Amino acid sequence: MARVAFILLCHKDPEAIIQQAERLTAAGDYMSIHFDARAKPAHFKQIQDALSDNPSVVCAKRRIKCGWGEWSLVEATLNAVETALEAFPRATHFYMLSGDCMAIKSAQYIHSFLDSNDRDYIESFDFFESDWIKTGMKEDRLIYRHYFNERTQPKRYYWAYNLQKKLGLTREIPEDIQVQIGSQWWCLRRRTIEWIVNFTRERKDVMAFFRTTWIPDETFFQTLVRHLIPEEEIETRTLTFLMFSDYGMPVTFYNDHYDMLLSQDFLFARKISPDARELKARLGALYAAEGVEFKISGEGRSLFKFLTGRGRVGRRFGMRFWETESSLGRERELLIVICKKWHVAKRLLEQIRQQTNIPAIEYLFNEEGTPLPDLGGIQKTIGKRHRHRRALMRMLFDYFETDRLIICLDPDALDLLKDFCADRSTTRLLEVEVEFTDSYLKGHATRIGLAGEQTPQETLERLLPTIRHDLAFESDQIRDANFANHLHLRQQDGQEDHIRALTQFLAIPDGKAHDIVNIDYLFSD
């Protein structure tokens, strides 16, 4: 009988991980967990303590700090796979999961399905000939070396990328390799996994190549399976049901999707909403059930398209952003840096990026040129960003696959602050209070159109008190709003005060906060 070793990559929600591990292993299967090394140590210890007595659960021997689009995701997967190979000699299949996945068939059905179909299930389309990549770079993912993370280190990423393009520093793909692409949610037989692991040890040239490709979790396993396994033993599809909206974002499933999910020709589904407690309970009970018959209709994607195309309002098949401006998500945390001197806030965010894995975006509601991912057009203009502010933020949380996100706002954005602070998500404010010299205020007057190159000096001198009062008024309005979780980082305070403010704002150790503020040019004009 088929016995599955589930490979789980995760970085949050230890309670859900524990429940998932207990549920899946109760049916005689196994689980190998890689918990992101960037995550809270207390959460990892919680998982270890809860599952230590379960012989069907192991944790990867080496934990990696993972970043979206990086080789680290492949390395973490390989670590979990190798641990599972050694720990579970009776495992016949290896199934890649995330913490957002749940079974939509019973264990009995899944085992019978795998016993009846001796093949590997993985999307693997020709990288160059297929249209799997809809937007963004394609060939450049492979022929240039990607040393930095595009989301957490965008300036360095594009500097290195553009420099290679300018100098023509392309490279060849290994001659005997035909690169494939597809979803990272696969189910592979034990023999296939063993061949892949042996290949990684023998072909250092291929490993070196993939290490510096961009988003290798969509190409590495897909390429190696097609390279090692006869075509007739591969079914080019995933067994995990997932859908994307017409804006390229993953569709989240809620309580009233239960019947629709069960009718799909898949074994698991992703993403299940953290708030869909009823759905989780019903799917959990279903997995342990016996003798259940499933009527497969497979209409999920077409029905979703039909209903959303008619602007249906409601949760059943996911909402488009103009249908509601609902919560960012109760489990999410929006961190807002408020600062009038934009260059100071940008320096602070650059330091935070270097010391943490929290995605950080600069003045997206103030500067149209702020680098943002393609979210289907909602991000293109300042006006659209303001009109659909909560929808934009939800899409950014989803894009970065995070529950914590940092943005910068100008102190005059009181309406945005009130809106975000009224949300069910947790909102923290860090107001960076800077000193304004006369020289800075004169430059500020020019930037906002109060003065020009020909403005007499005496006119500028008369303007300065008014401008200074205006800036103080903005800060007073924020203070009078009595926002919760409102912290201050004042230029005139000492480094210890700066460390204390950042420690509370980011929920990080003092040492990391010290490394962030330990630069002598943070407040320089």
C-alpha cells in the first residue's frame, strides 16, 4: 500500500502545523518538516515539543533561512527530502505541501489513487517553448546570475542584474539539460526522489547553475524529473488544487467552498483561509473517514471564472477588489514608518531589510515611482492606490507571502493612518521625529511649490515659520488621534532610546535593533 512522506515547508502558525502533522500521520503516513530558520525559535520549539513523541514526524536536520525566489527554498526542500528518505524507508511517495494546504480526499482514497497510478505527478513544461510564465522576466532568469533577493534587496538585485546585462555577462545552460518549469507542488515516487538526490551529489555543475537562477523552485525539480524519468512515467500536472484570480493572486478558500473542493480531481487544495475553522474541521474529519465516494466534476476553475466575471459579491468564490474594502486579515501586522524626511525613512528601511526578513515598501502612497510588483494594474497610479488602499495592501501581503509588512507614510496622510488603524489587523506606528534646519525648510518649500529659484530670500525667510508650524500641526494631528501602538523615534534621543523604539516596533531582539540604528548618517540631510 502507498505510504506518503509529506514534505512540509513552513514559517508560521505552529498550532496549525502541529494539527496538520498529527492529522496526516494518523492515517499511517509520514511528515518531514522544514521550519524556516528566520522564524521565531519559540515557534520551532513548540513544534518540536508537541511532535517529539510521534515517530512518523521528523524535522529537517539543517534549517535554512528562506527567501522567496531564492535557491534557499530548493535547499530547504532537499534537506527535508533527505531527512525523510533516511527516516522513513517504507515511504513510497513524497508529496510537497505548504502550511496552507489541506487534503480534500480521504486518506483511503489518496492511498488507493497512488497505488493505481505508478507515475510521478509534477508540472514540467518546456521553459522556452511554453507560455507558463505570463509576465516578468523569462530567459533572464537563467542566463544571468541572481545573487540578491528581488523582494528584500531590490536595489542590489537590479544593480547586479543590470550590470550583467550592460556588460553582456550571460552564461550557458548545461548542455544536456532541457530546463522545464511548473508548479512547485509535486508528488514523486521514492525511486525518483532517490535518483534526484544522487544526481545532486554527482552533478555539481548543474547544482552550481541552479543556485543562481531566479525562482528555482519552479524549475529545479521540474527539470530533473524530466531529465531522469521516462516521459511515459510522468503526468504533467499537480495533485494540489489551486486557483489564481485574474490579477495573478492565489484564491483563498473559505467555509462554503467545501462541496466544490471535494468534487475536484485533486488530492489536496491550497490556500485554505486561516479563518475557515469550519472548513478545516470538516476536511480534517474527511481525511480520517473510510468508505467515502467522491463524485468528481472538476468544475472549480470554470465556475470561479463564471461567477467572478459577473461581479458576484460574497466569499464563496473569492472577491475582486472593487466588491469590498474589507479587512487586511486579522492575523496580519502592518508596520507603518511615519517620517517627513523621506530619505531618513528610506535609510531606515534599507537597514531593516538587511537585518530582518520583513518585506518593506517605501512611500507607495506618495511616490508613483515606488517599485511595486505587477498586481494587475491596481498599483499603476497614486490615485488607484489610494482608492483601493486595503485591496492593494491585501494583494501585497499575498504577493510577499507574509503576515508582516512595512510601509512608509508621510505625516500628512492622516486619512490613511485612520483607515489602517481601524482595520482588524494589527497596525503599529513608528513616528520618526526629525529636526528641521532652515536650509532644509527652504528646500522643502521649493519641492512642494511654495518657492522657486527666483523667490527672494526675504520672502523665504517669512515663509519659514509658517512651514515649521505646518509640519508641527501634522504631528499634532497624529498625536491627537490617539492611535494604539504608536511609538516614537526622535532624532534628539540617544541610541538606547532608538534601540528601545525599534525593538518594540519590529518585535526583534535588542541586538538586531542596535545593528539597524548603528549608522552615523541616518538623520543626515
